[in-house]
Amino acid sequence: MKTYTDVPPGNDRGLSNNTVLSLFQESQDQIWVGTDGGGINNFNPLTEKFTHYPSTWEDKVASICQFTPGKLLISIFSQGVFIFNPATGEKQPFTIVDAETTALLCNRGKAVNLLRNTHHSILFLGEHIYIYDLNTRTFSTAIEQEEQDIIGALLPIGNYRNTTYLNDTKHIYELDNHTNRLKALYRCWKDTTINSVSRDEEGNFWIGNNYGLVHYNPATKNTDSDPDLSI
């Protein structure tokens, strides 16, 4: 395993900031890296060289996803979402629904997380899920269950067929990409909080929480804890 750290400006052998907030692999030779105050970097694992973008220095890039050909969407903490052009290094603000919604999401002290969940749609994850249709350039909102509040930041777990999996600090959700309906699959109780989630090839979830590691089978709804990884 090889590690990389921050380097002086102009050096292509490391990061512009040594704290990584987000990653997005666009292709085999392009990995986009969002840093905590050093903006966005491009890493080529074949040449092991980095490209830094001075226009994004001091930006905290919390999330990155593909937008249109040749352009990315980047979410910058406490600033908003921007269209980023790697060819020019320029970024321009992106409006989420309207000016009021954009201000509400981007000025709340939390990052808006991004996910390209289908070839024609992008999820903007905030207090609710805003779905952007790339073909019509319009937004819709995911249909949530009654009395189901999203707690903390919504994070993407991944896509499987026609379903997108997400989590907040208390729940794992499934979003039907056809109907745009959001349903909770799993909830943790009392003072337990979810720190990370991964879905394996058999459809089971591995949940890292403040007490250790939990295995959840959504088919049987059984939950097992790993005693060797419990606090």
C-alpha cells in the first residue's frame, strides 16, 4: 500500500491538503479527491501524479459526482454546489430547485451530498432528497414515509439494479429509482448512532456504529454483532 500526503503548490506528487473529505473515480486513470481546505485534486493512479486547481484552494469539497460530459458537480461546505470544469479549472454556482431552497440547504452548516444514481438523474441529499433530471433539467423530491424524519446527514451507500441505498445517523433507507419512494429498512435505537455502512454482494449490510460492527440481513431482519469488534 502506498500513501500520499500534502505537498507544496506546484508539486504533482501529492495532495493540496492532507485531509480527504470525498472521492469519486471517474475512470481507470482519473480519481477526483475533495480535500478539507485544499480544494479539488485529480489523481492519476497510472502515473501517480496529482493535478491541483488553484481556483478551488481553501474550499472544503465534501462531495463530488459526474454531471454532464466534461464537467463535475462539487459540493463545497458552507458555500453550496458548483459546476466544475476540469478543462478550465473554473466553477459556477448551481441552483438547487430555486434560490430559497439553495440558501436553506447550503447555509445550514451541513454539506449537501451528491450521488449520480442513474444515467439520467442526480441525488442532492439534504433535509430531503432532491432528484435532478438531467434530460429535463428539473427537480422533484423523493416521497418520504409519514412521520419519518431524516436525522443528520444523508449519505449514499450505493446502487443495486433499480434501488439506491442511503443512510443517516439512525436509519438505512432504500429509494426506488422508478417511483422515487423512500423507505426505511433499518433503525438503530437509544444512543446508538451509525458511522458507516457497506452493502455486500449478498445484499446484507455491515454497519459501523459507536458500539462496534453490526451485520444486518434485510431478508430475515436479523441483526448480529461482532463481539471481536465491539467497544
